[in-house]
Amino acid sequence: MNLKWNTAILVCLWLFNNNFIHAGSNFRIFGGKEASIEDHPWIVSLQIPSLGHSCGGSLISEEWVITAAHCFMNESLQPESIIAGTSDLTHPDTTIKIENVILHEKFRPKRFYDYDIAVVKLAEKVTFSDKIQPINLPEQDAKVRISTSLTVAGWGFTKISGPASDVLMETTVRVTRHCPCMKTIIAAFDRKSGICRGDSGGPLQLNGTLVGLVSGSRHICESPYPAIYTNVALFRTWIKEKTGI
């Protein structure tokens, strides 16, 4: 069997292993560097009352945010607002309430790496500035090449042992062999850095265009396996149907 194809099959197999973990409320970027909000003006923090940051998301317009569906799995711990326009969550620039959340109809909690996408309607429009801008959306079914370097950003730990950080972090990962049995995902990897809990829903982007949404990984941080991202290009039509964008 071709080695590259064998690798793709292995990626598929570990997706169905019980050790798969979504990048939820305690997982963060590790091995990255501090990032400027001007370089990521679309990124927002989804906030749970009394707990603070839970997931990342991206502005796609003045009143819509795109994120991962699994960020809303816990009915008792729902994000109720977003913070935009800052890289430091201890100094929020703009805080806006969430009005409505639309999960993909095919999303299932037991298979939360599949159809792991949601759009969030804000209660009021954000005001665009150099620190608050929408991210570009890809064309429907746009392809991303193997080995392409992409940027992922989020808030949290700089290493697996902590400490937690309120400062936005970023790192670069490379697209690995696509999984032939799971077309809704992108697998991306770097040996020294990547996603961790708390990064869920955050943007995987290339030159200001959204490519993926952070979904999860097989192990807690510093994993030897690729992390999983929702392939946004496959949902471009769905996004337009729900938001008009």
C-alpha cells in the first residue's frame, strides 16, 4: 500500500478511537508565540458567565460569528457573550451579548468532530476598526494543498503544564494527508506547537481567509497526531443559507 495513503487511513482510524478529545474549555495553544489583535482582528472569545473564556470564534460580519458546534454541547455552561478587539482578555475592548446560536443540523455530540460548525448571531453589531474586522470566507469546496502552512490562534497555556495566559497566542501548522473517509475535516500538525483546550472554534487561516475551525485532537496537547479542524469550504453554502453572507 502507498505510504501516504496508509497514513491517511491511520488518521481516519484514530478519529474513531475513544481517546479523541475536542479542544474544549481547558485546552489551549501550546508552543506558540504572543499575537497581535491587529494580525487577527476577526478573532473573538466566547464567554461563559462567571467562568470567562470557553472557546474561540471568528467574525464573518458585523453581527455574525462562526465557531465550533461542540462549544455549545454543555447546556448548563453556555457561552452568552463575546469579547472582540483585544489580544488581552483582562482588558476587553468590546463585549456583546449572544442573541442566537445555529448548530449544523447533522452535528451529533457523540461524533462532534463531524459537522462541527455553528454560527452565532450577536445581539448588536460590532463597530469595525483596525482591531475588529471580519475574516474572509473561502469559496464553496475550495481546496487546501497538502503541506500548506496555516496559522491558528487562541488564548491560554503556552505549554501543557501551564500557566494559563489571557494573551492571544498563535502558531503555524501544516496540512497533512487528507482523510478519505471524513471529507468535512482538515488534519494539520506541527511537532513543536499546536492546539490545546480552550482553542475550540478558533480560526485556522491563510492570509486572512478562514480555512478551518479548531475541533480537537486525539490526546491532550503536545500530541504526536494531527489535530482536527472543520473544513469551512465544504460548508460555504450552509453558512450563506443561515446568515446571508
